[in-house]
Amino acid sequence: MAVGIWQRLDQAGRNSVPFSTTVAAMLVGMMPLQLPDYSFVAPPLTLMAIYYWAIYRPDLLKPYMAFGIGVLQDLLAGSPLGMSALVYVLAYWLVLTQRRYFLGNSFWFLWLGFALVAVGAGAVQWVAYSLMTAHLVAPGNVVAQALLAIVLFPLPAWCFSKLHRSLLS
Amino acid sequence: MRALLQRFSFLLMVLAAIGLMMMTRVDPVFIDAARARVTDAFAPILGFIARPAGAVASVLESGRQLTALYAENQRLREDNERLRQWQQTALRLEAENNSLRGLLAYKPDPAASYITARVIADPGGAFVRTLVVMAGQRDGVRRGQAAMAGQGVIGRVVQVGEWSSRILLVTDLNARIPVVLETTRQRAMLSGDNSDQPRLMYIPRGVEPTVGERVFTSGHGGLFPAGLPVGIVAATHDGETRVTPIVDLSRIEYVQLVDFGIPGGLAAEAAQPGAMQ
């Protein structure tokens, strides 16, 4: 007997951690926190999760999963369908091509990489939304959101790495 | 070869995403149905997550209140005194109004009924101002109903699922509400632009809204009943007038959806959520 069913179930459960944490991050990001002006600049937790897992376990969080989560988020959030999906796929692509710079280097590199991704994601969203509504949207919120995301990144990243270490290695 | 395949698959997904964006324009009804289904499916989870969030928010709130307890008490006492006098006036006016209506055989607007629902998600993001609430078709929610919180209008229902629905806030880029100014009775359109303060549009030249003046729904377009308070004129300069919503939109826990008996106004259909994004 090679591997028992329990062992395989256990492994499948562990392997689903990147996907399920990303979905959980998306849902938590939609929590009504009732802080003044918070929801306009709420940090994109989903983007952080996708960024983290695309660097460390791209074998478990596949690009099509990022796409699917983006579509799901658009449907739930009422944002233009396809916008988040586009952002996540592009972010994933960028991370995958630059992965060797982030992997193994210090945390500062991971942070710097996320800063680039967050700014890029904000820019893509802004352009896409402005094109779709044929209306130049004020970029203030996007900029604030990206900045807040960059500042807060270490906290979610620490949570992901805890999960990563305890369940996947 | 593998790299090429990978690049191709990414390109395919990017195109698919762009295709989805196009599709919102082509078939908004289908997309809307899909949104409603998905929101329904996730509503229980969102509702579950929202509970601790509400608890955290109320702890923060009570901490904030403790510091201002004394001053708040003082203010409330004075408020109460003043409001008692107003109550007397209101009662007198109501009686007078009733008797005058009786004289005129006035036909009143149909009575409104309210559905109260808990806010379960505030998906936000930098581009949309919506709330998801835990009440839907089976609770009597219909698209186009006005959403109120406390004393003022906060938006309208744009998507209805079986047991969840979505509210487009007055600050959203796509929100348009026909309003009337309190003192001049001048009509205008309250138009959101994703900022905290929506703009008043289509005010004729020469009409200068005064700061502090209240803004009410006008009832035109049949979407909202007339006379619901929406906001207060905050500032005017360069012909641009901004209105502060009367309700603090970031602190809504429960909303009231108002069904005032006018079946699906014209504007309800014009406001397809394809344009909702």
C-alpha cells in the first residue's frame, strides 16, 4: 500500500491552502468595518495573497485560479466584470517573470516587489475603469489605496508565511 | 516550448478578462443575474464574517464615545429641550394639515412600507460605492427601491437576489437622484462622482444654493418618493455645488428599503446595472 486515503486527504487539504487563503482574504476584505472612509482605500488583501503565493507556491495557486478569483471578486463587489481578473492575471504574470529576484532574497525585496505590483495594479485599474466609463476618474483613491496597501503589506505577508511554514513544508 | 505555452495561456486570460468587460456592455441583464446568484451564494458567509466586524466596530465606537460622554450628555439635554418644543409645533401642524387635507379631498401618496436589512458587505474598492444587504426578493425587495438609513436616503437597490441585494450609494459615479433645494424649491440632479460629496447638477444660472441648505428628493422620475432628506449643501464655488450626505455612509449597519407602492418607476428600468459598475 502506497499512501492511505487519510494521508492523501491531508495532503489535498494542505495543497488547497494557497487557494483557500486567497478566497478568504477576498471575503475578509469586504467586511463592513464602519471606519470612516475605510472602504474606499481598503487594502487589496486578495492582491497580497496572490502575490505571496505566486512567488512561493505557483504550483498550488495556478494562474487560472487567480483569474477565477478575480471574476468572483468582480461579481461580488459590483466592480466592472473582468477588471480584477485582468489585474490579478497581469500581476501573476509579472511576478512569475521576476520570481527569481524575489525568492530567497530578504524580506525587503519581497516588499519592494509588492510595492511595484500594487502601483501597477492601481494604474491598470484606473486606466481600465476610466476607459470603461469614458470618464476620467479622480485618481486620489487609487493612489491612497496603493500606498496603504504597501504600508500594510508586512502584516498579511507575515500571516501567509506562518501558514506557509506550518502547513506546506 | 513550455515558456511559450505559458505566455500563450496568460495572453488568453488577459483577453478573456477584456472580453468579460465588453460583455458587461453587451448583455448587462445576464451579468446582473450572475451577480445576483453569486452574491446570494456568498451572502451567508459574508453575513457570518460581518458579525465580528460589527462587534469590533462597536467596541471602537464605544471607546470613542466614553471620552466624550459628559459633553455629549450636555448636548443631548439641550437638544431634547429644543426638540420638545418642535414636537409641539409638529403636532399642531399635523392636525392643521389633516383638517386642510380633509377640506380639499386631497389624495395622499400610497403609504410606504419598510424592509429593514443588515449590511453584510462593503466591497468598496476605489471605484464603486455599494453595500450588500441581507434581504432579497423573498423579503419583498425590488430593484429601484430607495434605501434609507436613519433619517436620510443613502441610495437605491440596483441588484436583487433571492435573499441578498445590492445598494448603489448616492456617492457612486453612476448614482443620479432628482432632488429639490429646500429654500428655493429649485430642482436639480444629485450626481455622485465617487468622492464623499456628490455634486448638484443642472442648476439654472442665477440660482445660488446657500451653504447649509437641505436637499430633498423631488420624486421626479418616479424612483423615490418626494421629500426624503438626502443631504446638506456643503460648499459652492465656481458654479460647482457639493452636497454632504445626511447619513454618514461609512457607518451604516442597517438599512431600510422603502417600498412606497409606485410599481417600478421609469427610472428603475433606465438604471440597468450594466451601467452600475
